[in-house]
Amino acid sequence: MINCFTCLRISTPFAIGPTNVYLFRGDVPTLIDTGPDWPPARRALCDALAKEGLAPGDIGRVLITHGHSDHSGLAGWFHGLGAKVYIHPDEAAKLSGIPLFTYREEFLRKMGTAPQALDSFRQVGENNFNGYLSEFLPLREGQHIDLGRFRLTVLAVPGHCGGHVAFLQKDQALLFGGDTLLQHVSPNPLPELHLQPGGRTKSLAAYLTTLDRLEKLSLAAVYPGHGKTVLQPGQRISAVREQHRDRLGKMLALVGNGSTPYDVATRLYRLLTGWDVYLAVAEACAHLDWLTDRGWLTETQNDPAASTMFTPTGKEWTGEIQG
């Protein structure tokens, strides 16, 4: 199995660094993820394929883990060259031209983000590396994808985003995990507005459930969307879970007598600018939602124009995050 694919490291304009794109030959040359719709990334991918004796038009199938631009931005380009693109429908929506920037700006306003921070986010937030995907084939939990001599099974792994999927090779317990489990950083559980009309997804709860599921698989290795292969997935899952346990306790303490997610984010990270405004506020919101749903906080919004506030209930923090 390991000799059946090649990892292509494709440059991105983001702090996370290059995206790992996995090339499978088989009967139909197949990619897992693509990199962003960004000229340097497209050139890097063309060069990497050429080293493998392939042109972009030789790719017959593209499997997308999730609809963030660093993983899916070139999906529409490959579709235009004749490849079949497989993606979860909730993630395909992000490549359909919906106003993601508008959703994110609306989210930041509701989370109490200061005007100067909104202005800073707005300067970079409208950069669009998503491309456009007009047609796709839907991925669903349990679906099998045959790639020549081996088979991948689709796993739903929500948390980092609502429609995130991973691809499991059962015989050797290998997972192509996108951003679900990374060796060098814990994925941000991003609440999403476009999947929850009038509200937002409870992303941290979904992510912790995903970690529990992956732990039960006793994986031998995870091939991630960024960085090095995770060779001890069980240990890494435990470490990420502990990071979230620690972060929950810190954020509960930072709420004080009542705070917005932006207040908590700035107390944790100090100066926030550009894209980090969204990432930090989203992370704070995800953790505060988890604490609210389990009785440590209450959420209030007195009128539609007011910021969302979280207030402690007085329940003692136990550090328990299972279940």
C-alpha cells in the first residue's frame, strides 16, 4: 500500500505552510486534495506531477477531504480538465460561489469583534483561493473507493469543518486524514454559519467525538493534510485532547463576569490582525459553546444587533471532557 501513492507538497499563501496532496496511480490516476487556486500552487502541482510522468489532464479522479481552499481550491480546475471530483455536499457548497466572506464577517460581528479588528480582517478576508466547482459526485460515510489494488473507505470526521471526510485503508489501518489530525498543530474547530441557518455549528463537540472515533480504530499511521506523517496516532489523539481540555479551562477563567468571544480571544492571544482575527474568535466561540452546552456558561444576546455574551454559571470546572 505505502508504495502505491506519492505525497506532493504544494505551496500555499497561508501560515500553515504547504498542503500534502496524495497521488495514487492505480487504474485511474487519483489525487486526494489539490492545494489552493493560487498561481504558485498550480505551478508547483504541475511540476510535481511532471516529475511523476503525468500532466494535470491525466488525473481522472479527485477526492476532497474538505472545502477549505488550501485543500480544494483547484478542484474546479481539475474538473474542467475532465477529472471526476468527489466531495461531501456540505463542503462542495464552499466552492459554489456562496458568500463565505460575508458569513464570516457576520459571525465576527455577532461575536463582539472590535471595528478595528474587523477592518483588519476585511483587508485579507476577501482573498479567494477557492476556485469554483460546478459539478461533483457526493461522498458519504461508508462509501468505498477502489483504487486499483486497494480500497479506501470514506469516514465522516466533522469538527474542523462540518463536512470533513477522511479516507481509511482498513487492511493496514492507514488514514488519509486531511486536517483532522496533524502532528505539529491542533486543527481549529471552526463554527460554521452556512450549515446552521440562524445559528452556528457546535464544532468542538463534533471534533472531540471524531477524536474518540479515531482512537477506537487503532490506526497505524495518519497521512495528514499538512506536515509530517503521524506515526503514533493514539498518542497524538491523546495530546490533542489534552490541549483542548487545557484550553477549555483557560477560556472559562478568561470569561470573568461576562465576555464576548472576541474579549476572550484577545485576552488569550493579545493583538489580533488579519486572518488571525477570524481564527482566534472562531476558536474561542467553539470552546465557549462547548462549555455552555455542558452547564459552565450561559449565552445571552438581548437583541439581534447586540454581541453574544457568555457568563459563568458558577459550576466548578472539573476538567472532564469525555462524553
